[in-house]
Amino acid sequence: MASNSDSIYNVLTYIHRHTQHVRFIQQRNSNLVTVSVPDSVPVANVDLYFPVGHLVVNRMSDDFLAMHGDLLNDFFERTHSSKLDYREVWITTGHVPAEHAYLVEISFE
């Protein structure tokens, strides 16, 4: 598991600000948001957070949730969750070279 990082925050911010350049992938689970981000987007520590052919799961710290709650809430509003809030956020990332994309999945628990 990778540590929380500015890299994840920067990718989430990119998604939030550039929705026209990303693709939201419909999910059956109501607490998930899955996004395909072009792999041309610059990311620090790309090998750590977006390894080729592997997934990295990162439980976001309480500090991360407190610092970036507004941004996370915007993603939570995209879920179809019947819950009114969440206590934990898990972010799964990976690189899919055949699609020229980074995969970002945000799970609200």
C-alpha cells in the first residue's frame, strides 16, 4: 500500500477540473466512482501510484479526508449511495497502457 500523497490529490484535482478529458466508467456498486484518465497527464511518482498491469490500493488518511473533504464530497455526489456520508475513502490506481489510461477508482465506505 502506498502512502497518501500529493500525487493522488493532483490526479483527483485534474479529474475535477477537466471532466471533458476523462471518462467516468459506470459501476454497479453504489459507493464507487471509477475514472479513466489519459496517461499523458503528468503524475509524480507514476511508477508508485500507476504501475503497469497492477493495482495499488491506498486508504486515505483522516488528515487527507479533512484537508480535501470538499473535493472528495464532489466525487461522493457522483455515487448512487443511499448513505448520507462516508468515514473512509479507498483509492485504487493502475496503468492500462493498451488504453493509454490511468485507472482511478474511489470507494467511499
